[in-house]
Amino acid sequence: MPETEVSLLAAALRRDSADLNLYANVLSANLADSLPPGAVRVKRRRSVTERVAGREGSVTELDVTLGERRLSLRVDRGRVAGEVCHEVRGVVLSRRHVGLDEWIDALARSLADAAASNARAREAVERFLA
């Protein structure tokens, strides 16, 4: 995928990132629907009110695994922590803590790389660019 398309994808992924809870909920839903099963893992925290209302709760952790790269995003009380890991067969070879912008860039690059060989990942990229 050309660098300009990766930049467009990163810009599309950055959309609506001002409200972190909403951003994490929308991003996790879009990625889970678009990527192969097992590629996205989401942890949520549900308040008593959310449980009674039958709502899913807010996203606290989002892990996306594409190839040998695992991207983790943690949201806690309005703070976000990103992590990019190089993982081979469940063993983490390197781990780098990053800010939200760098995490989004890494996600865009990983999605673009996966889209070159995977139809579902290509579908995810097209959904974000639409």
C-alpha cells in the first residue's frame, strides 16, 4: 500500500479520538467486525448502571494482533497508554510504550501490511477510508 494511503488510513483512524471512551468503543467494534476472529481482544469495565441497563460497558483494553505485531491500547479515567510489541509464537521479543498518535500510526501501518495479503484486513482498511 502506498505511503499516501497509509497516511489517509491513519487520519481516518484519528477521527473522533478527542473523546477517548467513544473512540475506543467505536474502534474496537469496527476492528472486531472487520478483522479475522482472534485478531482483536477487548476488555470492558461495566458499572452497576450499565449492567442493569444491559449495556456492554466502556472499553478499558484493546489488543490487536496482526502478524507478528501486537498493538495494545489501555484507557483508564481519560488517560491512554499505547504499546507496540513484536511477538512471535506468544513470546514478546520487544515492547515499546507509545502515545496515542504513534499507536494509531502503527495500527495504520499494520493494517496496510495485513491488507496486502488478507481480504478481511483489506475490508477493514476500506471501511476506515470510506
